[in-house]
Amino acid sequence: MTGSTQPEPAPHGDEVPQDGPASTAPESTPPPTSLNGGTTSVWYFVGATFLFAGPLIFGVDDFGFFRIITLVLGAVVMVAGFVVLRRESGKRSSGR
């Protein structure tokens, strides 16, 4: 097709050539730090912070059912964070 503005189709359809960048094996991503001895307790505290601040974030002004539920859930998540922190610090001190 001479003079056409349309691109010529690929010889094998729209497939990427086998020796192109798509054929290289993807790099292996490192596992999360929690599996290597990092801390996951910080995420409990972040979650508790968002639960405590939830009514302010969502604009609930009255001290209603939503506020009570978020306070209770925030306290539970914070206690769970302390439990996980104690377990992680125990592993860290006995492992080294």
C-alpha cells in the first residue's frame, strides 16, 4: 500500500517478538520486610490512628454510634499492635 497513512500490520499479528523486552524473565521482588524480621506492628498503630480519627475524617460531629464503634475498634487494634510489638521485640532479642 503505497501512500497509505495507516501503519503496516506486523508479520505475525500484534504479538511482541520473542526476543524483545517482554520475553525477559521478570526480576524477582524481595519479600516483604515482615518475613525478614521487619516490624509489622507499626501497621497496627497506623490502623488504630485512622480508626481514632475516622469520625473527624468522615465529618461525624456528634458522639454517636459510629464514634463509639471507632473508639472501641481503635483500642482493640492498638492493643493488638502492642501484642505484636512485644512478640517481634522478643524474637529480635532472642534471635541475635
